[in-house]
Amino acid sequence: MAWLAAGFAVAACGVGVFALWWTAAAFAAAAAALAAFAVVRVTVDGEGVTIVYGPLPRPRTRIPLARIAGAGTREVRAFREFGGWGYRIRPGASGVVMRSGEALEVRLRTGSLFVVTTDGADEAARVLEGHLVRASATD
């Protein structure tokens, strides 16, 4: 009978190790996905603003220049203003808020705002305003 008890103990340990391995693998996969999509790239060019999430070209958010009325910068408080991090939507504004701090603020022709936190928001706003001036001069 002792060998049967020992067998059950070994089997229980094996199931426990398998469950632990499975949990660790699931946690590692989730952590890798979060880390990959925690990186946001913001591009401002003659066609508008593009935000790419993670290392791949998709998913992305595109705001065409024709939808943009103006641009500026502002300090964003992630939790106070948007309720957290990520793609956030609130009345009159939406945005990609990955941290508190410097953000590019895009004023849309609809009257709403789109905010994206990024380093170099001042430069991005100047470049976007320059493209808007050139686009209005050619209209």
C-alpha cells in the first residue's frame, strides 16, 4: 500500500508541475504581447498622423490631414483626464495615452480632440501645422 500512496504523491506532483508550467507559459505569452504593444510609434507627414501599435505595421490609427483643423501640445495626466493607459475615449476627446506627460493634441474638424503621448510632441505639432498651412495654401 505504501507504493500506491507514493505513486499518488508522485502523480499529484506531476499534475502540479504541469499546471505550474502551463500557468507560467500563459503568463509569459501575455507579458510578451503586452510588451510588444506597449510601444507606440507616431508619424506626422503630409498625409496626416499615423499611430502604429507595436512592432508590426498593423494595427494602426490613421488621421488624414483633411480631418485635422490644428495641432498643439499639452501635458496629459493619464488617470486624471483619461482614466488610465491605452486607447482611451471620453466625451469630446479620444487618444492613445501610454503615460502621463507631453502629448500631441490634434484638433479635428468635427471639434473633438485626439491626444497621443509621445516624446517630441512640440516638433510633431510644428510639422503638422506646417503641413496644414501648405495644404490650405494649395486649396
